[in-house]
Amino acid sequence: MNMSTVVRFAPSPTGYIHLGNARPALMNWMFALKTGGQFILRFDDTDLERSKKEYADAIEKDLAWLGIKPHRLERQSERKAAHDAARDKLIADGRLYPCYETADELDRRRKRARAMGRPPIYDRAALKLTDEEKAAFEAEGRKPHWRFKLEGKEVHFDDVVRGDQVVNTDTMSDPVLIRADGSYLYTLPSVVDDIDMGVTHVIRGEDHVTNTGAQIELFEALGATAPTFGHHNLLTDATGEGFSKRKGSLSITNLREEGFESLAVALIAILTGTSQPVAPHASLDELAQTFDISMVSRSAARFDPAELAGFNARMVHGLSYDDVKDRLAEMGVEDAERLWNAVHENLEKVQDIRDWQKLVSGPVETVVADEDKDFIATAAERLPQEPWDENTWSEWTNDLKAETGRKGKQLFMPLRLALTGQSHGPELKTLLPLLGRTACLDRLS
């Protein structure tokens, strides 16, 4: 395997992943497949309060279901020594400085700046503190949070999705990298781990574009070359609302439990909002051959959850018996191959075959209208002898047409209702041999 490209997906295990989170995971996986590179699953689990093992396990399971097989698994919580070493270097170099303002004081300053028509950027007052002033704050019981001192320059980067980008760090507050309790915010561990793990490409949502300037400065401050960035459009619902962990909307766990095809879910998450149509593919490997990250559109990736059911049905209709035979065996479907071949084009989800299994094995509520009673009695009399095959239906209905003069819907619909109790469904020429003569006679009488 060519290890020249290394990508990562770095979720925080504080909830279940949903379709919106699956998008960057799958975009990175596509990139790894296309370039023969390495995909790292890295849990951003430094928030020990909110990170839970059950969420990490669920994320691993969800990614595996979607078809993502990480080459490496890393946990940021196990890498504190590397993060601390970077912190110490930045402090020694004067790039990380302690600040003692409370949240209220910062809020008041921002409001004052806005009132005076100035951008609400942190004024770096903490850089002017004397050792005596710092000692006085410490004596009060204040603990500092630490900010990264930006160079305040135009940071240029070539985004593999969006082209040339410029972020001016002069218009930004120095970002807080360490909280007052000593715990790290997202940025420092992320950059340190990207450096140590040799990450070459950071592919993520466009909501991170503005963070990129400060992050590139941080890579440089730690003596590293920044990776190549790519910012894809975010998946939103039909109204333009994003998905959220808190809403539990379209969580991958739920979609799996509801019986959607993993490939249908993955293709929707990848292809929505790109120049490629959302169309069935045989596998993610096959899609990776034609997919390129530059195909991602600059406009929003709008997705109507109602589309998933229709797309899933298209995928199911294209599945062969071999594709599903293990799943049908697990479901205990009898005469599975004949039943699948007869009904799969009427299924929205694979497990819907159970309804057709019930229809075949019975009992069913048959429906015979008063005006059709004589016709159905005649149909029972003229029912051919077995063995039956795909031609039995046309032989039987041609005979009835000649006998009764009925044709079209008048001929077929009463038979369908009497045999299945439903006005729609698979072609009766394929269903009839599955039902068999005994069951058909029973239903016609």
C-alpha cells in the first residue's frame, strides 16, 4: 500500500454520529481509497467528562457498517505527554500566554468594542500584565487560560475543494488553546496529532475554513509544514437546517436499525451536493475510481430524508439473490431464492420480504366483491393442474377470458384480490408457482 497520503476522521465520542458526520468520514475514506493511502480513526476524547466508551464503540460500529475500515485507531486522551510538550515549547517561545479575565469581563469588553464600532477582538491586555499583577490574580484564586499569539497576517492555502483561500488572522482574536482547568480545547491536540501521525490531507466541513488560518500558524509555530486542506459543503435537510447529535436526527445507528442498505446511506452522504448524480454503485471501491474530492460543489448539499427511501428501493431492486442470501437465511425466509426473484422489485427494504413471505404462506384476508363471486367460482373450476411455471398464469387467464369474456383490469384485479388480498404487488405469473395449487384453490373458495 502506498502510504504517501494519510487522512483522519476525528470525532468526539460524546454522541452517536449522524448522516452529517458520516459525510466527512466517507469523504476521507474515498480519498484514502483513491490514493491508496491510510485512514486514521482518531477519537477526540480529551473531554473526559462527556466522552463515553459506548459512543466510541458505536462510532466504530457505524463506520464499519458504512464500509469504512480504519488502518489505525488512535485516542487523543492517550497522547497527553505529546500535547504537554508542545504546550511547553509554545510557552517558551512566547507564543502561548496566560490570561486571567473571567467570562463576564471578556463579554463586557466585547460589548464595549461593538458599541464603539470596533471589531470584538481580544485586545491582548494579558500580554501587558506584570509579574506582580499575575501574582495578585493567582492569590485571588484565579487560574489562567492560555491564548495562542497569532502573527496577524494573510494566511494563504490551496483548498482541494474550494481552490485558493486567504484567511487574515489580523481580524481574529488570539484563540484560547488551554482552559483555566488545564484541559485542552480541540485545536492544540488536533494539530500536534496531525504532525505526529504524518497527516497529509485534512478533509472536513466548510464550517472549519476560518479556523484554518490560526491552525496553519500553529503548525508553523511547532516547526511543521501544514497539511493540505479540503473543505466540503455541509449536508443539510430540505429546509437548509444542519443535522445535529442532539436532535438524534438520522443517526447512523437508527438508519441501520430501520433496515436501510449501508451502501445507499453511504452513497447519499457522499454524492449529495457534488457534480456526480446520486446513483447506485456496486461498492465504495468502485465509486472511488471515478469520484474526486474536487467534484464537491460550493453550494449547500441539501438532502430530503424522503429521498433515502426511494434511493434505498432502487438499490434493493438491483440486488441479486447471491447479494442477500445470507441475510434471508438469518431472517428464516423459506424458499428464499424463488421468493426473492419473484418479489424483490416490489421491496423498499430487504426485510420487507417478510410481508411477502406471509402473503405466500398465508393465511390472508382475501377480497371478493359480490359482482365477482361467480367469476371467482369459475376461476377455481378452471385452475390448471400442477406442475406450475411462469406460463401457468397466462394459460389460466387466457382460458378465463375465453370462458367469461372478461379482459384487462376486470379480469386480473378480482383474481389478484382473491389470491393476495392486495390490489398491487409482484407479477402474478411469478407469484402463482410460489403459492401453489392447494393455497390458490383455498383462497378462491
